[in-house]
Amino acid sequence: RESDHRAWTPVTYTVTRQNATVQGLTEGKAYFFRIAAENIIGMGPFTETPKELVIKDPITVPDRPEDLEVKAVTKNSVTLTWNPPKYNGGSDITMYVLESRLIGKEKFHRVTKEKMLDRKYTVEGLKEGDTFEYRVSACNIVGQGKPSFCTKPITCKDEIAPPTLDLDFRDKLIVRVGEAFSLTGRYSGKPAPKVTWLRDDIVLKEDDRTKIKTTPTTLCLGILKSVREDSGKYCVTVENSTGSRKGYCQVNVVDRPSPPVGPVIFDEVHKDHMVVSWKPPLDDGGSEITNYIIEKKDTHRDLWMPVTSATVKTTCKIPKLLEGREYQVRIYAENLYGISDPLISDEMKAKDRFSVPDAPEQPVIKDVTKDSAVVVWNKPYDGGKPITTYIVEKKETMATRWVRVTKDPIFPSTQFKVPDLLEGCEYEFRVSAENEIGVGDPSPPSKPIFARDPVAKPSPPINPEAVDKTKNSVDLSWHPPRHDGNGKIIGYLVEYQKVGDEDWKKANLTADSCPETKFKVTGLTEGLTYKFRVKAVNAAGESEPAYVPDPVEVKDRLEPPELILDANMAREQHVKAGDTLRLSAVIKGVPFPKVSWKKEDQEVSPKADIEVTGVGSKLEIRNTVHEDGGVYSLTVENPAGSKTVSVKVVVLDTPGPPRNLQISEVRSDSCYLTWKEPEDDGGSVITNYVVERKDVASAQWLPISSSSKKRSHMAKYLIEGTQYLFRVAAENQFGRGPYVETIKPIKAIDPLHPPGPPKNLHHVDVDKTEVSLVWNRPDRDGGAEITGYLVEYQEDGAEEWTKFQTVPMLDCVVTGL
């Protein structure tokens, strides 16, 4: 039974020996045991253990340590390792004891002096050439256990072992760009070898991406985020004094290829297809190029169209092109690991490389006679094939059909004398070039020429004269020359000379700047006298000059001002308020007159825009208001005289406020309003008046009348005792004008009058100094309650009445008489 329990538990019933093993006990608990003998008669009394017994394993010395091994031997040391015993004797190992025996001796001597728990120990201070055996024992609290099995005899000398190398990688390794890879293995050798990593015979060192880890038995090279440059032949060398071992691995870091190498070469260009070529990528990504992808694009569109993705050659035909369109080609390289960035070509127009010649430039015509002319041109681009002949054509300028001038070939000369022209006819010429492809487009037509003999200089102009002048200019006029020299007069050259000078100055530099028979010479100095001459010019040159007969003094020609009125300057001009007023007139006079605008003989408003040109003047007022109306005058003046015109401007607007608003005949339910017409009717007849009223206690005006044409109105339906304000506005066809309002409110009550005289006045008592009077109420109270009666007295014979007092009642005693 357990020591803390009272109940007994049977263990066995059939024990015939004098001992028994009790199973199923709990370690650490205390138990009591009892035993009884039994025969055929029955069971005898129990015998009980006197003390409780705690259940635990028995403690003994440990078993012998295992796997004692020699790890390293030198000429003066031995390094050993071992494993703990399988059974520690029921108690933790407290230390190990290492012993050695010199071969030839019988006894083992303890090597370790101090308490040692490590399972590795180096015995030092040995003598080279000695041979030892070693054993190790484990100790616990009970004591030292059995020693391990002895090592083999170990002679103290340096160990030499050539390097060994066991690699975990094969001869070749393929890695995708961006991935990491590692090369690992194991090695050995005595003494410990040196490990070196190389790539393409260059020693590798650690950096951000290259990691090298070496232990006494293992080696590892790691590359993070690999790039194409990490490709190469990797070599690991394990070397000590006895020799070396090497291991190799060809690492290929693969990626998509780089773009094909340009430029894209257009080997053939035709109107409907092209043949292009390029060079392979500089870097194939570590994998053979499987194919190229070619696309085309019309430069006027943003869409790339596929051509092919199956070619492995570095040349391709680009079909299905539209003639005259410009195209671009882009090319991708592809391998097993992706598609490269594109190579994009320059723009190329789809056209046949060999074509008909271009059109020559406009031909030049020279050596013209009445029946022939020489046509000269420049050689055009030959379209890639040599020009075989030129075709020269002619036509009269009014005709539509071109005629070939000869059927004979014209080559290599770039000029041709065209015969058989009709005298006096005007001709144009053009040239085309031909090669083996065909005839090219014709040149632009030449400038027209007349078939006539060479042009001579014209005769001088006829009768040049000065027709007008100012203080700095002179106007000349003349007639064309009698003979034009068989050539068209291009124009005239005008020259002038200051009297007293020798040099003539040109008034115009080129003849075509004066094609007519008149010219204005400007830039002259007022008061000086000049001579003038004119020359006619044709294709042959200048004629002899024709002179203006008399010198001309430069000064203004006086001409009195003249006004030509526009329609907006009629006698009366109406303009609606808000619109723009425009007044204008054409002005003449030499010198040009001074212009001034006035309104009612005063300066015009600053908001008026006044414009004066060399031919007239204009006054403009935007957003007119009524005040802009009035009489406007335009005065022009020069030394020859002056002239003034006037126009009345009426700005049509709403009328002004009515005047002199009066209220009379006030009653309890009505009053009478009168007013005068506005000073300003807005330029239009007053059509009606609007009358409104307002209770002084209210904010709203109420209309009384909106169609009255009279200047008075009876306001009815007033509420007795209420105070009213009234206002009146005038209307015309342009709208309602401002209101005029009564200054003070009026009260709707009947008017008050003095009451009538009291009735039946008489005395009722008389004394020597006083009189008692009585009377009756008057017939009318004047529209209000009587507040009192004024009593007066008069001495007989006197003229003046004397006031006595005012009394409220119908009686009074007059005293002081």
C-alpha cells in the first residue's frame, strides 16, 4: 500500500519462492509491503515491512564511455573525443577521467588533473616518437565507472594527408537572371587545406552579392540576385603542403537577349514591299536565339502590325505596303527565356528604288527671235537609271494642248533651240526626262515669251508734268512712250534733282514698283525747288529720260476745306440710350485741315472716341445716356478757310421725374393729386403716368393708376385716419422714368372749419360789477368737437372788444366791469 493510504493492494497469489518482483509502482512514492504464507488449510498472518520504502532506481557507477576516437595527432599532442556512456548509473555525470599508457609500460596514468566535463581533450607536451594508448572513464556521485576500450597505439608525429574534395554540383549549372545560386562541397586534408574560389581564373572576393563560407570540413560559394556577368567557369581549389585538388563548374546565367544590333538596313525598297536586314544581338542572353519577331507601322498611325515571328535569319521581307506611305520596322530577338527590347528602324517611304526621272526645274528661255527660242534646263534626278533623252514641248499660252517640238532624241545636252514659232504668238515651254523605266513628270511651264525679234530700248515717256504737290511731295504724270522697243514696258524710273545740284536721285529703285504712268515723289524738303525726269524700262533696258519742263517749288497747294457728310450726320440724329453714337464725315482740303468736335460750343465728353484719318474723321460714344444728347458741331480749318457742320443728337430714353407734385382736397376717404410734366420727356412723347400710394406703416407701394394721360388724379378708397405717401412716374415708349414722391405723408380726414356762432346769448343776472351770461350750442361744430367758448365784452360806444376768458361750459360770469 502507499504510505498515505490505508488500503492494501494484492500483488500476487501464487508466489512459491521467497522473493517477488512488484511491478507498476510509481517512481518517487513511498510504499509499505506485507507477506503471508498459505497452505491447504489457509492463509497465515501477514508480516509487514517496518519502514516505508521510496521507489527509485538504484544508483551505481556509470557505464564505460563510448566511441573514443583520435581526432588529430601531431609530434607533441594528441586530440581525442568520445561520447557519454549509455547509462549514467542513475546519477548525472560529474566528470571524465582520461588516462594514457606509454607502450612498454604496464600502468595507466591520469592525464586530466582538473574536473573535466567536455568530451574533447588535447593532450599536449608529448615527446615526438612516443607511442601511447588512451582510455576514458565517467564519474558520478557513486564513483568512477569502468574505463572505455583503449585506443590503438598512437605514435606522436605530424599527420600528413593529401586534400580530398567532394562537390555537390555538376559540371554545368544554368541559372535565370535575378535568381540566387550556390556551389557547395566537403573537403579534408592534413594539414588543413586553403580554399580558394575563382571565376574565369580571377579570384573571387566577398561583396554585397558574393558570399563565401568555409568551415573545417565544408565549403560554399553563394551568388545573390545573379546577373549575366556572373556567367563563367567557376573553380574551387583545395590546397595544402601535400598537394591540391580542383573542382570546376560552368555557370550560365541566362536572360532574354539584348536588342538586335542596328541600324536596320533597307536592302531593297519597292512600292509594295521592302527587304530589311540587321545584326544579331550582342548578348544572346546565354541561350541561342530561337527566332526574331518583326513588326511594321505606317508612320501616320500608332498601330504596329505583325510581319512574322518565325524567322531565324537576320533578314526579312516586309510585304503588303502602300505606295508612297512611310513605314517603320521594329525587330525583337527571342530565346527560351524571353523577348528582347526592340530595334526600331528609321522611316522609309514605300516606292520603287528605280523610278522614272524627276521633273526638271522650270526651264529658262533665251535668245528669242520671231521664229525660234532656246530652252535651257538643269538635269533632274534620274530615278536610279541613266536618262536616255529629254522631251521638249511647247504650247501657246491660250491653248490647252502641249506639242512635242521634235521627235529626235535630245541628250546629253540640256538646252534645245525650238524652231518654227509663229511671230507675235506667246509661247510656254516645258521639259520631261526619260530613262529605261519611262517618262518622268514634266517641269513647270516656263515664263511666257512672245516670238519676236530681240527687244530694243523704248523711246522716252511723253509729256511728263507735275500735277499736284504738298510741302514734302510732288505728284507726276506722263504718257507712255511712242515706241516700246518690241518689248513690254515693265515700268518707269523716276528721278529728281535739287536745283543747283549735279546728282540725280532715284525716287523708286525698280521699274516694276511704278508700272503706271503716274508717281508720287515723297521725302522732299519744303521750300526747295526740284527738277524731275522719267525713264521707261522694258526687257532691253532704260530709255532716254523725259524731263518735266519747269522746276517745281515744293510747298502745300492751298485748297479750302470741304466736308462730305455721311448719313449719320443728318440734321437730327436719334440714338437709343445704351447704343453707340457714331458721327462721321469725309474731309478734303490742302493742306489737310485741322479737325475739332464740339458739343453746344463746349468740349465733347471725355468718353467720346475721336478718330482723324487722312480722309476724314469719326466721333463715337459707346453706351450713350440722355446727357449725351445735344447739338454736335464738326469744324475743319486750314490756311485756305474753315467749314462747320452741326447735327442735333437726340438720345432716346425714359422720361425724367414729374415736377411739382401737390396734394389737395384731403378727405377721410380721398385726396386730389396734381403734378406737372417732366422737364425731360426722353426724346419721346409722354404716353401715360403711373400713380402709386403707400401706407407709412407698410413697405409696399400699391398702384392707383397706370394709364392716366392727365396730370392729375383723385385718389379714392383711403382709410380714415391712415397716413399715406404718394408717388408719380412718367412713361414713354422707352419705358418708365424715375418717381417723384410726396415729401410728407397726409392723413385721411375730413377738413376742419371754425364752428358756428353760439345761439341765444342772454344774461340771467346783473350786478354793479358783473353779469351772468348763458347761451346755447351753435348749429355746426366745424367738423370737430367744440373745446371751449371765447367770451368778450365791449363798452357801449367803444370800437374794440376785450377778451375776458375762454370757458368750456355754456355759461359764464363776467366780472371786473
